[in-house]
Amino acid sequence: MFVDSEETEKIQSLVKRVLKEISNTPMGVAAYAVGLDSRVEKCMKLLDVKSNGIRVLGLFGIGGVGKTTLAKALFNKLVGHFEFHSFISSVREKSTKGDGIMSLQNELINCLSPGMAPVSEVNSGCGYEAEIAITNFTAKLLIKINEDNILCMHDQIRDMGRQIVRQENFLDPCMRSRLWDRDEILTVFQDDKRGKYIQGIVLDFKRKHMVKDPSGARLSWQNLLRTPNFTSTITYLRESYKEYKQEQEKKKREVSISSKPLGTMLHLRMLQIDYVNIEGKLKNLPDELKWLQWKGCPLRYLPSNFCPQGLAVLDLSDSKIERIWDWHGNKVGGKLKVLNLSECTNLAAIPNLSGNRTLEKLILENCKGLVKVHESLGNLNTLLHLNLRGCSNLVKLPTDVSGLKRLENLILSGCSKLKELPENIDSLQCLKELLVDETAIENLPESIFRLTKLETLDLNRCRLLKRLPQSIGKLHSLKELSLNSTGLEELPNSIGSLASLEKLSVMWCSSLTVLPDSIGNLKSLTELFILASPIKEITCVGSLPNLKNLSVGKGQALTKLPDEIGRLDSIVVLEMVETSIKTLPDQIGELKLLEKLEMMKCRCLRLLPESIGSLSRLTTLVLFEAQITELPESIGMLENLVMLKLTNCKKLHKLPGSIGKLKSLYRLLMDNTGVTELPESFGMLSSLMTLRMAKKHPSNSEGTEEPIGSSQGKVMLPNSFSNLSLLEEFDARGWKICGKIPDDFEKLSSLEILKLDRNNFCSLPSSLRGLSILKMLLLPHCKELKCLPPLPSSLLKVDVANCSSLEYISDLSNLESLEELNVTNCEKVKDIPGLECLNSLRELYMSCCSSCYLSSMRKLRNLSMPGSRIPDWLSQDVIRFSERRNRAVKGVIIGVVISLNHQVPDDFRDHLPAVVDIQIEILKLDYPIFTRTLELKGIPSSDEDQLHLCRYSVVNDPLISFLKDGYHIRVTRKNPPIMKGIELKRYGIHLVYEGDDDYEGDEELLKENQQSISEKLANFFKNLKEDEPASESSSKIESEVQEIERTEQRTSSAGRGYFVSVFIVLPFIFILFAWFYLSTSSPYTH
């Protein structure tokens, strides 16, 4: 290492400089400050920074005139002149709190003397309280705290800290203060070294949470119960023994450490040993240990002599713990502050906690075996946080909770058997959060009004709750009240007295029909959600001056918005779903702060008022499935509109000419409308990036109903269309665009996705090649298209399926990035020039005679083409997977031959992009544990057989990762099928192992069993054009012969096997059964 070198000095100098710059991060000032600079300059002159004297500058004035803003701007000017600095706001508010003066001193000293400890430092947790430092680091973006309150650190900051620790001793880990490297930690424990300098150890062997296969013993036991016979008995015994052996092997692989070295680590304060076994006595733990995290602890209970008196944090989550201590020990550490037993599903009881005087946080989340908690819990006067979320068998809480004087968070979410709260819950004077959602409570205690500090009350999905107590109106600190999906029949009038309430949600309350008028008194309310509750009138909302978000509708008999809606001066989001509203009131234009207006499935809405153009701040306008026939001309005044959604407005036949004035519009979604032409001003939408205006293709089941846009004449794009230079996605499926597309299409230089399915143009412009970043070109069902011009080399996907008039495709050899090509049912195309050059091609669907070129396409993953043969080296039956030593399975190749009887009527056949009725299954003991539907694109338009080859070669693909020794794989057809008339004629499966497909030399002279998989496929493609009828006949004869042979083999082997099993295996059954009975407590019964 470069301890004394010049390079080290430069690095240290650079780090110091960077840290200094980071520490000078400016304070955030007002986004649009006016007249601030001149005032800052006046203050700078008064301070005279370059002088040596001390300057004190005072700013005074009434609230709101900008004192803090000016102070922040001045601080930003001064910060670069000083090595240490501090900005403390809201001094008066902070100083009035309990520890306000002390916290202000801590903050000031920590900023001005970062090398010194805070004034109030105490040995909490591991001995530190770093809230201020964390706050500063977060502000400087060195660390961040995510939404789950988890501390995240940049890798480089972490590595820098680790390097500092390594410098304590590069050679001997025992001489360092912190250890995190697995190998180093295990070496310390194995060599029994003294680690008197070690203060922290982090050893994490966290198990990957993977989807587990169903137990073989369970499956075989269920099979034995269904069909009790000799074979099912043998299978059950075999699977039970196999699981026993696997469990023993699993125990051998578990990591174990000795407890003896821990006794030498006299200064150890933090020990994290997740999913690790400890061998020896736990009493060897050092006295200074503050933090013990032992997730996945294998013990059923901790020994009675385990009680580190200095322990502050004990985390045994996700463990097999049934009791914390055995029956002889019932002590909790006197300094314990945090006890985490979440996910301990075997936990049946918690200990007597009465001896603890410091516990602040108790987490019992998802302890599903917990039926009740010890009465001593109600006397923990230091407890701040109690989490019982997901304790689904918890029946009751302690009767007396009067001792929980400081409790701030009580989480009972998901305690589905909990029917009532303690009557003296009013004793929880400091409670701020009460979550009782998804419980069985029927009433709230009348005394709940005494919870004067309660800020959040969640009663969602309490379906037995019919009423709220009148006293609820006295919860003057309540900010959030959630009543979704409850059985409430009414809200008490007193709810209007909740002066601090900011959010009220009463969605999906099927029995709630009326809102009390007193809701209009909630002056602090900013969010109101009454979606899917049968409320008929919302007149009271007009009196909510601070309301920002209003959501109504869905299941309501709401026929109009009240005229008072115009008084909602602060409204930002207005959402209406499935209402019977026919029009919006003119007063809607008075909502000057409205940014988002959504009307989803308001099928009676026929008119928008002209006043909608006054919504100058509107950014999103959604009119989904409305019955409007036109948009007002004033819509062009919405200069900040970013998204306009008109999807399924089938009676809307034209767009106003003023739409071209929407200079900020970048998403226009108008699928399935009645619009048949675009105004000439459309090209003025200079910011438009996404344009979706597809029309749904009618199915046969729609009968005589006229499809959208079917009555239109020739549809042409406006001449100005090519001016949309920022357009990235253009979807005009089903518009019946006729004739030629404008030849200046290349002006759409930003276009990446072009979907023109089911249109009537006969050719594409030659300028199409100029779209240099086009990724997707979709043209299926363009019946008049005769030729495909030269295409841009950037394309990844080209689809011209079912273009029945297509005769010529230009040379594709320049499409080096093309991954998918679909030319299915293009019967007139006889050749695809350049096909052999498409080295990136992964998926190919075709119906023309270019199979001779397929031999060069080793990267193909999906192939569809006419044919009734599959490679003969594919196993045409259910196959059994066998693990091979030192050769992992790398892939699966599946070949299927299907036919589609078009004589069978099917309304949806033309709408599906692929056949979705063929699936592959992985079987364990004949039980499917994994099923995947094969996406067989390239639906044939005739009844002839279609060959599909699918190759899966991603190692982490479930189709590969699920395979285990003895599992079977088969291909089946769904029953009943989604697509009518589909028939699975034959299939084949081949497993690709390591080394089967990595030979890169010349394989022409190799025997077939020596060739790579890709070479075998290439040879198959070469011979694919043999006489199909002959091959089909021979394949049919061959399959019949194979079936006869398999039947005979099964018949003969079954007879022989029966007698062999009876006379040879039967004695072992009784031996195995006796052993299994003695080694397990009871037979597998569930």
C-alpha cells in the first residue's frame, strides 16, 4: 500500500478538497425569487466578510415577508469563506420542545466542531446517537434514507470507510475494529484467535428466498390417500426417506462458529450472525455487547443463562424460536431497547417483560403462532413502538394497557381474529399512529377521544365495523382517517370537528350513502376519497378551501357536480370514475390550480363546457369512454396540457382546429374513437412524442354493429403531419389509410415505434429508410401492401404477417440488429433477400421457401414455418430429467407441430397475436409444479401443419432452474383450448447440457451424435424441404410403431415388475416403515 508515498498525499489532498466542496452544498432557496440578489448584496456589505472583526446581522419583520429566504441566500454566499458553518432554522419552535435547547446545542456544536462528540452522546444501541450526522450526510447526498426507512450508502463511501478500517492492520484481522469479510471472520473463529480489538462483526449467510417445490412426501401422501396401493405406499416411503436425507445434508452445510472466541472479544459491541449456528455456551458473549442480530436462529429457545446485561438490541427475526427463554429463565436484559421477533412463525408466547425498564421497540410482525401476549406488555412505560402486524391468530391484547404511557405507534394490521381493543386504550396519551386495518373489531372504545395526540387512524377492511363513536370528533390532532371497505352505514356529525384532518378516505363502503354536511367544516382537509361508495351528493365539498385531491364515483348515483365546485380554490387533482354526470358545470373553469382532470368511464358525459379552456395549469386531461361528440375550441387555450387521453370516446368524430395550439402536449391517446381525419393544424403539435389512435378490429361476435370508422372514405394523413419531428411512437392501426404515405416521412426523425396494422396503403415511402432510430415496424394485415422498401438498419422488429398482396421484400442484409421477423401468411413472397445475414435474429415466423438460409442462423430462439416434421433427435414423449456430474443443464429445445381448423368458427382467432393453447409442464410425482404457455407466433391462415421450434437458454429461466433430478417434462394442450380448432399433432423435447453447443470448429465430418446442437438444427433446416406428405406418412407410421412398442413394453414390464416387487421389495417396506415410524413423531398428515 502507498502509506508514505506521494500518490497517497495527492489522494488525501483530493479527498479533502472534494469533502470541502460537498460540505459547501447550498441551501435550497425559492424557485422563482424576485428582487433577492440586490438585498443579498446589501447584507454582504453590512457583514464585510474580509474584515477581521465579528459581525452580527439581525433580520426582523412580520411572518411571511421572506426573512428565512433571504437568510438562506445570504448563507449560500458566505458558506465558501468558512471552514465550518451552520444554518439552523425554526429556532423558536425547536427550543420550546422538551429537549429543544439541548438538540440545538448538539446541532450547532456538531456543525462547528465535527471532530467532537455531540453534547448529549450516550451509549445507546452500539454506543452512538448519530441522528444529526445522518441528517447532514443525507442533505449532502452521501447517504440516503429510502421509503422503507432503510439507510443506503453509496458504494464508494462504504469502500472508503472499509479502507480506513483495513489500515488499522493490513495483515491480521484480529487487530481491526470491524470485520465484515466472511473468510476473515471464519478464520478468526476457526483459529481461536484473541480479538480484543474487535468491536463489530457482520456475518450474513442470508438464504435466498426462492419458490419452494411442493414437498414430495406431501404429494405422495395425498396420492396414497386417493389411491392406496402397493406402488403409492412405496413412493411415499421413498419420498419421506429422501426428504429426511436432504434435511440431514442441509444441516451439514450450515455454517457453524464456536462461541469460545467470542469470550475473548472484550470490546465487541455489535454482533450480526444471520443464519449461522453457534456451537458452545452463549454465556461466553462479552459484557460490552450492545447489538445482537441473529436472524434465522436455529434454537427453539435461548438458554436460561443467556442474558447479556448491556444488550440494547436483540434481533431474532425469521427464526425457529418458540419461546425466548426456556421455562427456567424468564429474564429480559435490563438495558434492552429493541426486541425484534418478526417472522418467528413458531413463537407461541412472549416472556414476562415486567423486569425491563428500557424497552422502546417490540416487533412481532407475522408471528402467526402467537395467540395472546403476556399481560406484562401493558406495563412497559418506556415502549414507543409495538408492531403486531400479521399476527393472524392473535385473539386478544392485554386487558390493562394503562402502563403504555409513551407508546407512539400501535400496529395491529392483519390481526384478523382480534375483535376488540382494550377499554382503557385512552391511557395511551402519546399514541400517534393506530393501525387496526384488516381486523375483526366491531366497535371502537368510546374512550378513544382521549387519544389527543393521535395523528393516523387506519380502519381499512374492518368489515364488521358498523359505526364510529360520536366522540371521534375530539381527536383534534388526527391528520389521516382511512375507512375503506368497512361496514360503516354512516359517519357521525362530529367528524366535522377534526380540525387537523388532512386526509379522509371512505372508498368501497357499500353501506355508506350520505356524507354529513359537517364535512364542510374540515378546513385542513387536502385529500378526500369517496370512490365506489353509493353516495348521491357531495355538496359539502364546496366548503373545503384547502382540498387538493378529490376522487368520486364508481358505484355512486352521482348525476352532477355541485355548482359549489368552483369554490375549491386549492384543488389540484379531480378524479371521477363511472359516474352518471352528463356535463361539467361552467364553474369548473374557476379551478385555477387544477392540474389533473380525470373522467374514467363516465358514459353519460356528452359535453365539456367552453370554460374548460380557463384551466391554465391543467397538465392532464383524461376522458376515457365518454360519450362526447366534440371537444370545445377553447381546449386550445390549455397551454400547459401535457397529456390528453380520449380512448374509447366512440362518438367523437373530429378534433377541433385549435388542437394545434397545444404546444406542451407530448402524449395524445385516442384509441378507438370515431375520429376519421386529423386537422391540418395537427402538425403544429411541436412537442408531441406519443400518438396512439388505433381502431379496434371488430370480431364476428359483434354481429352487425358497425366498426369504428368503417363508414369513412379514403383516409389521408394531413400534409403537416411530417412536421412532428419529436414524435417517437405512432400507432394508427385500423385507420384504413389509403394510397401513398407522404414521401417526406423521414422528417419524423425521432420515430422509434411505427404501428400501421390493417391499413389500405399500397406502398411505403422510400424515405422510410431515413428514420435512423426506428426500432419497431409493425404492418400486419395490410392487405394492399405489395412491396417493402429498403428499411433503416436500426430496426429490431419487423412484422408484415398476413400481408396477402406482398410480393417483394427489399434486401434485409443491412438490418444487423434485427431480432424478430414475422412474414407469416405472405404467400406471394418467394424469397427474403439478405435473410442469411441477419446474425442477431432470434425469432423468425414465415411461410415462404427460405429454409435453406436457416442453416446459418445459430442464434434463432423461436421459429415458425409450414411443416409437419420435427428433428428426430428430439424426444417425442414425456422425458425424465437426470442430473449429470459436472454438466449443468443449459437450455431446453421444444418442437411442436400444430394445425388449425379454420372451419371451426372462432370470434377471437384474428385478434390473438399467437397460439396460446400449447404449454410445457414440469412434473414432480406426476404433479405439475411449473407451467409455461408457449407463445407460438405466426398463426397460419390455412389448415396445413405448422412447425414451431422454441429454444430456452437463459440459466435463470424458471423452465431451467426448476428442473431437479427425477422431474419430468411434457407438452400438453390446454383443455378447453382458448383458440377453437387447434390440434397438437406431435411434439419433441431436448435438454441441452453444458458442452453440447459450444464447439466452434468445422463439424461437417463429425457424426451426428458428436455434433453441436446448433449444427444439428442447421442440418435439419437443410433437409426441411423434402417431400412433406412422405415425411408425414413415415412420421405417422413411426409414431404408431413407437406407441405399440411402448405399450408392449409397459405390459410386459408391469407383469414382471409386479412379482419382482412383491417377493424382493416387500421385506424392505416393513423395515423402512418401522425406521420411518421411529425417526418421526407421526406420519405425514397434511
